[in-house]
Amino acid sequence: MALLQLKNLGKDFGRLVAVNRIDLTVEPGEIRGLIGPNGSGKTTIFNLITGFIPPSRGSVFFQGEDITDLPPHAVARRGLARTFQLTTLFKEMTALENVVMACHLHLRVGLWRQFWRTARTRRREKAVEFRAMELLEFMGMAERANELAGELPHGHQCALGISNALATNPKMILLDEPVGGMNPTETAQTMDRIRRLRDLGITVLLVEHDMKAVMSTCDRITCINFGNKIAEGTARDVCSSQDVIEAYLGGTSGVCSL
Amino acid sequence: MIRRILVYIVDNFRWIGWLMILGAVLIVLPYMVRTYQVEVLILLLIDIILVVSFRLITTTGGWSLAHVPMMGCGAYATALLTAGLGVPFWISLPLSGLAAAVMAFILSYPLARTTGFAFFVASFAAGDSLRLCWTRFKTPFGGHKGLTNIPVPEFFSSVDLSAPIPYYYLALVITALCLLIMFRLDRSRIGHTFKAISMNADLSRSLGINVTFYKMLAFTIGSFFAGVAGVLLAHRLWAVVPAQFGFVTTLYLLVWVVFGGTRTFHGPILGVVVLTFLSELLKPLFEWVPMIFGTIIILTLIFFPEGLEGLGHRFTPWLDRQRFAAGDEPRH
């Protein structure tokens, strides 16, 4: 069964058709790339899937359940996490506090108990802190755990954004430009971690402009332009698609210089 | 358990020490000042509950202009309950707080869906329409003249709570209790969640936090304490009138909070205490007080936008330099 399925999904902003009619199926354990020129509707699709904006038509299914009309926090609770394009963090908290906050969902302690901070609550908070530290280690941020998130270098902020999303214990994660603005070494490290996510059983859907990173990491790639799907398949298939080449370069030459 | 408490006390000795000194000062204070000044202190305590509960709401990111009317809700509720229905003060106190909370809960349903400027305007409209209800409905709210004959709280017959000093202690105990609860809340995960929402609402949503719910929660809890402040006010003044809860009071609240700062728990308290002392000092210049307050608020926003609480940080480097000059290690 498909993990994530978009059926005929679309969004209009006034008379502008941001996303026309997208059908997309992501299988469990896959790393799927979503590419397309600037303004082609990639981030809008993310916002539609995670409930940040309501779609104009179509529906979203996650694990067979219709999540089209759910608010963002309810989508997150079902195991579908996301990151944001511009580094989106709790900037005035430390890296560790960020991830602890993101572990919120697991605390499963009622408001009343949170208020009184019973021994059990404290034990859970300790466990959550431990888990948060593990996640930071996984993303290679352990030694920066106590620095303010807003003062971290860009690459680390991106990594922290992913740690935050991972802290919700997702089955699937949507990454919006995870390596944007990173140098080649950081990019390689991040893509390597994304592959390790897949090994942990987390399905990945990522939007990225760094073609080399996308082509070398993703199992399958979907390319969209002007809100329409124009190609789907392996890196090789997408690269050789005439539509993709035209979309990116106006039809002059190949997109992918692998 | 006992061992843990002991360890806690030893670990936090300095902090607890200061608190005890403060407590002692507050206990002897009414005997050191004139009767009129005790009345001022009582109102100050009530205002402290008001600003701290206001800050509680601001931690989720919105500055509620309905806070003073929420205090009015508590005041009107206790007037109706005690003077109208003969309910004892001690039962009316939590009930009236709850009445404000219920009203806030209903209002928060639409309010929590607005942010920034829209929240500002919407909360003002909601609050002021409440106040207009009290003005327009002669029954049960008494219209412009409000409600009078609010009884003095009953206590052991040997204590007369209509006198300023006993009432001061009543207000002190209730204020301390309210601050304790709100401090606890601020430091709990609920408080952290509020702050997370104000830092980044979208990120909070994506992490599974029900932002609307937490905003409603903060608004409701904050209004509960505003209601309690209203109860203390009503039973001290023995009367409530709608004019007390108008925009001028809201403006004062904003001035206190801007002057003190909202980032820390103690910031707004600092603001209201300093400005209350200042306005008492300036009593002879009565006509000038609003102008002086206006000037203070403008200067605050220009020169230290974080409020009084930010001054500490600002002087730390300077202090370090002085210490360094004196041959000490700089503090970190």
C-alpha cells in the first residue's frame, strides 16, 4: 500500500493556479525527490499535504487515511513531519531545547501533570532530553547542543531543522531544500544522513535545487512545472525527459551533468 | 521526599534567602507607612496580579486588550454573587475567577485564530463590547452607576477586613498564591510550549503542537487571574463601575508592561512597582502625570525597548569592565 497518495490535488490563489492537478504516490521506504523550476508549486504541495493551507480540489491520503482536512498538528501526530525552506527554528532556544520542544508529542503527559511536574513527569522529561541528545548526535550536532539556535551557522541550522522534525518520530518526512545554502562537504554529509533515515525506515520526500544531490540520493524523482507533473521516474528517466529539459533550460541543453 | 526538599533548599539557598527577606519586608511594610499608602499598596498588589497574568497571555505572542475587561468580569461576578445572592467571599473568589475564565474561553475561540495586529483589534473590540454590556444593561449590571454595597470579606470575627492593614494581608496572601501558580506554569512544559508558539507558530504546528488550543489555554488561564484581581478590587472599593475597566486602565496596564518588559517573569512586576512609586512621588504634580508617563513610555521604547528587565543585561558588560579594572575576574 502506498504510504502517501495525492489524488488530483490542486490549489488556486485567486486566478493563479499554483498547483493544477497532481497525482503522486510515494511507497514506504522510498526517497522521493520533487524538483521543478522556481515557482513551480513545490512548496505549495508541501503546505497542502501537511494541512498548512487547504486545497482547492483533490485529496491527500496518508497510510490509507484521508488527511486532506486535518490541521497541521494533527497531521504531525499521524507521523508525517516536515521542515521549512528558510531555516525555521525556535531561535531563542538552544539546539537541545529546540529538539526537546519538538519531542513534545511523545511526552504524553496531561496538562495537569505537566503543571505539577510529578516524579513520573520528571522521569519522562529526562528520557526526552536523552532522546533529543541522540537525535542531535545523529545529525552531527552533539557538540553544539547548548548553543542558541539563532546563532548557529547555516548548515547546522538546517541540520537542527531536520532534528526537530525527526523528534516527532515520523513515519515519513518532507524536507524542503535540506541542503540549501550548504557547501559541498555539508551537502554530502546531509545527503548521507538522509539515506540513513531511509535505513531507519523513514520515508523521505524532498524538494531540492541541488540537482547533483537529488540525482545521487533519490530513488525516484517527480518533476513539476507550473503546477503540473511533467515527468516521473528514476534519475536517468527524468534527466532524459524532453519536457524536463525544456522546463529548466528552455530547451537548449541537458539538465543533468552527472 | 524530605531529603529532596532539603537538597532543593540548600541548592537554591541564595534565591530562597532573598525571597524570605522580600517576604519579611512585605509583612512589616504596612506598619511602616501611612494608612493612605497602605491603600496604594493594596491596589499595587492587585495590579501585580493583573500584569503578571497579562504577561502569561503575551508569552503566546498576543497582547490582549481585553485583559482589563476580564478583570471587570471577575469584579462584576463577585458583586453579583456576594451582594446579590449572598454567596460568601471565599466561595465567590474562585467562582468569579472562573466566571472570567469561562467568558475568556468563549471569546478565545475566535480570538485565538487571529494573530498580530488583528488580535490586538479583535481583543479590544471583544473587551470593550463586554464593558458596553455593563453600561447598557441596567439589570443586572446597574448601568453607568455600576453595583454597590459589595460586602467586606468575612473572616474570623476578631479580624476586620474592612480596615486597610488586614485587607493588605489578604491581598498579599492571594497575590503570592497567584504568582506562585503562574510562576510554576511559566516554568512548566506548558509555559515552554507557550513560548515556542510565540517564537514560531508554524514550526510549532508542524511539530504537532495544537497552537489554537494552547493560545486559548493561555488566554483562559490569564483571564482567570485577571478575574481574581477584579474580585480583590471590588471587595476593597465596595463598588464596581464600568468606567474603571475602560481604555485608560488598559493604557496604564500597557505602560507598566512595556516599561517592565515581558521576556521575564519579574519584568512586568518591576514595571508596575516602579511606576506606582513614581506616580505616588509625583502626586503633587497631578496634572502632569499622564504627560510624564507618556514621555517615559516613548523614552523606554527608544532607549531600552526590552524594558527594565533588559537593563541588567545591558549593564553586565559595564560591570565586568569595572570588576576587571578593580582586578577581579570578569563574570560569565
